[in-house]
Amino acid sequence: MVTDNDVGQNGEVSCNVKHVTFKLQSMGSKEYKIILNKPVDRETQGHYNIPVSCQDKGLPPLKSVKSLSIQVTDINDVQPQFTKDTFQFLTYENKDKDFPIGFVNATDPDLESAGQLTYSLLRKEKSNLPFLITSYGFISATMSLDREKQDVYKFEVFVKDNGSPSLNDTANVVVEILDQNDNAPYFTYPSSDPYTLNVQYHPQSKSDITVLRASDGDSGNNAFLRYAIIQGNDKQLFSMNSHSGALSFSRQVYLNDAGSYELVFVVKDSGSPVQSSTTSVTLVLAVSNETSPMSKSGPLQSSGRVHMTWVIIIVSSAVIISVAIVVSITLCIMKCIKHRDNTAAATKNTAYQAEGQLQNKYKVQSRTLPKLLLKCSRPVLGQYPRVGNFNFIEKYSKFQGLEPTLSSSLE
Ligand SMILES: [Ca+2]
Ligand SMILES: [Ca+2]
Ligand SMILES: [Ca+2]
Ligand SMILES: [Ca+2]
């Protein structure tokens, strides 16, 4: 409502609003109501300030401008919306009850109860889901989960606002259960423990005997199996392919290999910690008469003998060579002593005669000369006359206490 106390045209007033969303509608003299030019959305804009101007028809016209504040009231016109179409969670098996799985969440921009959300599980039929969800979207397990029973759970969650009428949304949830190594492998073949396996061997037979089989309820490395023989293979007659479980002869089979073998096999998974199981097999080996009679240990003994022969040859050779060396040395010493006795006499005169010739130059003492001569030119002395000339290449003084490095000749 607008007032103007003037009379006549001076009191006639007209008002208007320049706004795209609102306009004025006349309700008669000096009364207007503001109406919507187009719909408003509180979630887009919740408040408006609208300038309203009024002007009379006097001369000159007088004008008044006032701002109107308009607040948009909320209604529950937006439904809640999950932030994802599908929520995916991973969790381990064997966890305690109430173990947390994850959160789901949705948005709703409405105000107060129109935007207050409540979550729940959408239970289809009578499926016994081992999960619960709190009203604010937290999912947990209601029991310990076993991946070997069920490894994936798929269900829907539901969210609603508290407006009136209430609006809602749904989303998918996938919970994948991760494996733990909680199952030991077990043999499926042999099918019983102990087990008797009859094997007939012919020389034409292949080395394969049989293939052991095992199973493991886990997955991945927790079910990656390896096989081994852990007992009863003292003669090293059998071998096991650790991956395939194939049992075969590891060497040639001989007649005396026939008999019964109490074998124990193990199968292990590759989990952490490793789990395993064993099984016993009585392998009864019959061999055909065509089989080589050579004993298994034959080649080993033969090999041992060859080894021993070599040892004997080497030791004998060493002894013979040692004896030869000792005899040679002994003979040499004896010969040496004999020669010294002979040359001592032979050189006595020569030495003294030589001394006369040498003294001027080298001051050689007469008693040392026979020794030098004996060492340096003993073999020659016997073939030459007792009198000779000596040509030292070093002076005597250097010989004292040293091995002689002189050469001598007798002419
Ligand atoms: Ca709303
Ligand atoms: Ca709402
Ligand atoms: Ca498992
Ligand atoms: Ca396992």
C-alpha cells in the first residue's frame, strides 16, 4: 500500500518494480501486491531485495523508492541423491562381528527435515545379509565372514529425507571378501590315507608312475600347491614334480628294487603361514624278469672302487718317487764324500803350488783353497795334472762366508 496525502492529481500515485522475477499487480487505488513473474527456487536463491518506486502525477511529480526484502520459504522439492550409483568395499574374511565395511552417503539440499537423511538396507525377499547399516550410512558386518562360503555380496541401500512427503533414493553396494589362508590343502588322490599303489615295472615302461592330486579351498597363493616326497625314498628311486604332483622313477629300475616302499607325501600351499597336509602310500613295486639284474648300488660301488684305485695309484706313485729321491740323495752324498776324500789328497800339492802363484795378486790363504777348488771345479780336477793356474773372477775377500761365485779352470 502506498499513501499520498495530496489531493487531485497530486495525490494520484503509480508504482512499479523493475525485476525479472517479480512484478506488481494493482489491487485498486494505492494498493499493489507483488507477484512472481516466474517460479523461484530456494535452492538456487533464497532471498531477494526488490526496489519498488512510486510516483505521483503532480507537477513536478514526486517520487519515492523503497526496497522490499523477500525470503523464499523452503519446501521439500529435492530428493536425496547418493554420491555414487554403486559403492564398492573390500573386507577380509574371518574378522570379528561388527567389523566396519564402509560408509555410503547421499546429499539433499533441502532445509531441516526436508534435507535430513536416513539410511537403511533394502532387503529384497528374505536374503540374510550379514551386514547392517546405521541411520547415518555406516555399514558393518553382523558376523564373521567366510570367503569360501561367499566371496561377494551385492545389495541395495536406501536413503530417504524426513520431509513431507518424504523423498528417497537407492544405490548398489558390492562387498568383496578377501581371502585369508585359513584352509590347509588336502589330497584328493590318493583318495585314502594310507593308500596302496601297485606298480608293475617293465624295462620298456616310461618313468611316470602316477600323479598325485590335491585341493585347497583358498584362492591365489593361498591355494598355490607344491608337492614333495618326505619319507620312504631312501634308495632315491622316486622323484616328484613339485608343481604337477607327478610321481616317477628317478633312475633306472633294477631287479633288486622290487619290493614295498612306505612313501609319505606332503602338499603345501604358498600362503602365509604355509598350510600343508601329508598322506602315506605303500608302493608295491613288481619288476619283470627282463629288468636288469644290476643292483642299484652296483654303479655306486663300482664308482667307489674306481675312486679307490685312483687313490692307491696316486699314493703308490708318491711313495715310489719319494724312495727314489731318498736313494738318489743318499748315493749323491756317498759319492760326494768319496770324491772329497780323493780330491783332498789330489789337490793338496796343487793347492800349495797354486798358492805361490796367487798370493801376489789375491792374498788367498792356503788352507781355504782346497775347499774352494772342491766346490768349484771338483769334476775337472781328477782329469788334470796336479799343478794348475786359477783365475778368480772376484777377489778373495768377497768369498769369506759366502758361496763361491768364481769360476776356475785348470790347464
Ligand atoms: Ca527445497
Ligand atoms: Ca528433500
Ligand atoms: Ca580362505
Ligand atoms: Ca590354503
